[in-house]
Amino acid sequence: MTSKKKSRYPDQIVWDEENEKFHANILPYATSLSGPKIEVDDIDLFKQKGANKLQKIFKSEFEEIIEKYNKLVDEVNLNDMIYNSIYALNPWWVIYITYTMEIMKKSSYH
């Protein structure tokens, strides 16, 4: 249960419990019911400018991520192609020995 502390003054009186004094005169806003209405300035233009800046930043970051992703996919495909390829290269001496043996079979050295 929450306990309510009984105040010595009504709500419209501004009393500082810590400093034990009235401080309505130093507040930057009205504290009485008859004071001027607090209105928020029109900040739509400010919010729109901020949103446009953020949208440009996020769009450029997104494009960089897409570019890095495409580069990575290309590297993976190249790597896959290399590791799954079949190497059919014969060294020069294997070709020479094979050629020499064929010549010897056809010649008179049977």
C-alpha cells in the first residue's frame, strides 16, 4: 500500500519540502490556475527536417550493407566454383612419357 503524505498547503501553493520554502517566484512557468496557458510551439517543420536527415543516413547505410552483402555473395560463389571444380591438368613430363611410350609401341622395338 502506498502511503500519502499529508501536505500542509493546498495544491496550488508551491512549497519545496527539501528547502522548506516557497519557490513559485523562481519557476520559469506559471504555477497558479489563473496563470497563462503553456502552449507547445509548432515543431512539425523541425521534426520533418530531422526525419529527412535520418532517412538519408539510414538509406546510405542500407545501401552500404546491400553492397557488402552482394560482394560477399560474389566471393562465396567464386569460392564455391573454385573448390568444386575438377582439375584436369597433366604435368608436361606425364604427357612426354605417354607420347614416348606410344612412339615406342609403334616402332620396331617390340
